[in-house]
Amino acid sequence: MESQYKSGSNIGGLESGEKEVAIANKRKMRGWDFVLRFLALGLSLAAAVVLGVNKEKTTVPVSLVPTMPPVNVPVTAKWHYLSAFVFFVVANAIACAHAAISLVLSLASVSGKKGISMVIIFFDLVMVALLFSGVGAALAIGLMGYKGNSHVGWKKVCNAFDKFCDQAAAAISLSTVAALLFFLLVVLAALNLHKKH
Amino acid sequence: MESQYKSGSNIGGLESGEKEVAIANKRKMRGWDFVLRFLALGLSLAAAVVLGVNKEKTTVPVSLVPTMPPVNVPVTAKWHYLSAFVFFVVANAIACAHAAISLVLSLASVSGKKGISMVIIFFDLVMVALLFSGVGAALAIGLMGYKGNSHVGWKKVCNAFDKFCDQAAAAISLSTVAALLFFLLVVLAALNLHKKH
């Protein structure tokens, strides 16, 4: 993109020439960067929505008196009951918003300007950190819900809330792929800068 | 570093000239990259050790029969009881090993070679992802131990294991700074490539 800008100015050295090159480059911008960014947008949005609408009502048998048969008590699991899941949804929403904005900037070919291109790479890197910490937090709590831990006396809850846990696992998987895509975007940007150097 | 390699080969075009430039550059390499990498090594090592030696024995009053006074039961908290903490220690150990190896490569001026320099940047980025996910996982479990969660019936354990929790909090803080340093190393490398471009 930038090299083409340069060649444009070398040939004509005119603003109109640069604009023509910029318009012509719009199609080329629909390359890997566009595909990866679009996928990252979709996956982080899906991850935020899948966990953000996660809710399950069920009944759990509780024995109030040992001699009496257990009573079925209605219980509800909601995503915002766990702070790790709240962080996960917020992180994915931010990543989705960043992907959307950077996609628009890429399509508008504004990213051809060096400064904006570097700002996008910087925020791609921020998204790597944000999404991986979100995935780490949600996975830690999710695994605790799935397995429980006898040492700290935290019982597994996924036997009661199977649908809720499946949906959480799906959201975490989606977000992991989104995080890897942002990782790949940073790697490709670095390789691009390296190649041009 | 790379540009100086280039100027060396421009002037002499000889391997000995390049070697002289490489030796002369050793001092210059003790710049920001060296300082940040060294700090990241120390902090990730400290984080792994602080959590890796974390162990606390205490007694918890347990009332076996409601009419009788509670009995003090000895309990132990160890870092490897929680899989999130195991992941955290392993992640920090890997980051520490990477920092040490990359530091040696930087000091030996081998990083002047384009390929190795890019490999170091790539693994710096891997460390960003690894450490942030480790911090996210450990923080999620740590906060659960500190606050508990009434919705899933997980009681807080930090009231009994105050020393254990303080040490875990210290390790998480150290690792967060190490993760931010690796983040900064990637940003500086990108800016460096951008500047040279």
C-alpha cells in the first residue's frame, strides 16, 4: 500500500495521482488484512453475544433434612454473575469495535498513511493482550465450574448447568480464534514492515 | 543494529569489517531493549518463584455437630492445587527462559541478523499472549478466592489463607509488569522497523 503510494508520487508527484493510486488500491486492500480483520470482527462479536445471552434456569435437588427426600430448588445461571465472564464479554466487545473501526479505515484506504497504519497495529497488539487475558480468565473460571476443586471446597456446577457451560465453552473457543487472528495481524504487519525495510 | 551492519558492509564489504561493527555495537545494544528484556527476565522469574514456593498451613474451625464447639482442622494451601496457578507459573518460567535466551542473543549481537531479530520479536509477541492469559487466569481464580461467589456457592478462602493470597497477588502484579514489558518490546521493535522503513 505504502510502496504504491510512493511509486504514485514518484511517477506523477501530484495529489490527484496519489488519489487515483489510493482508489486503485482499494481492491488490493481486500487481501489478507481485510479477511483476517473481518473474521476477527465476526468471531469476537459472536463470542461476546454467545456468552452475553448465556442464561439457564434449572432445578437442583437439595436435601434440607437428611431423613426427608430432596427438594427441587429452582436455580438460575447468568453470565454476569461471574466477573471473569463480564470481563470476557467487555474485552470481546472492545475487540469487535476495534476490528470494525480498523476495517473501515482499511477500506477507506486511510491506513495507507504511515501514522494511522501504526496506530492500527498498536491497537491490534492491545487486542492480543486484552483477548488473551479475557480467554485466560473465562477459561480458568469455566474449568473450575466444569471440574470443581476439592482443596478449596468449590464444587463443580456444570453438571447442573450443562447448556450454560457448553455455551461458555463455545464463546471461549470463538474468542481464542479471534485472539489468534489479531496475533496473526500483528505478525503480518511486522513481516510487512520487515520486508519493506 | 541492522543499519549499522549495512553501513559496515557498504564501507568494506568484508566479513572482518562486519565483525568489528558487531563488536562495537555491543555497547549500543545495552540500550532500551537490553534494559526492558533484563527487567522482564527478572520480573517473570520473580513471579514464577513467588507463586511457585507459595504454601500455607493453617487451622480452620469446623463445627462437626451444631451443639458442640467447633474443632480446629489443619488445612494446607499449595500453588499446584489450582490449575490456573500451575499455568501461571509455567507461563512465567517460559517467558523467563525466552528473555534469557533473547538477552544472550542480543548481547552476542547475533540479533543484528535480520532473521534472528524477527524470530525474537515473534517470540516476544508469543510471550505477550502467554503472560496475559496467565495473568487473566490467575487473577480470575485469585479474585474468586478473595471474594467468593454466592451464585455458584464458592466460598472465599483468602480469609483463612491471608499469606497465601498476598503472595499470589504479588506474583500476579510482578507478572503483569513483565507482560507489559514484553508488550513494550514489541511496540519498540515495530517502531524501529517503521522508522527504518
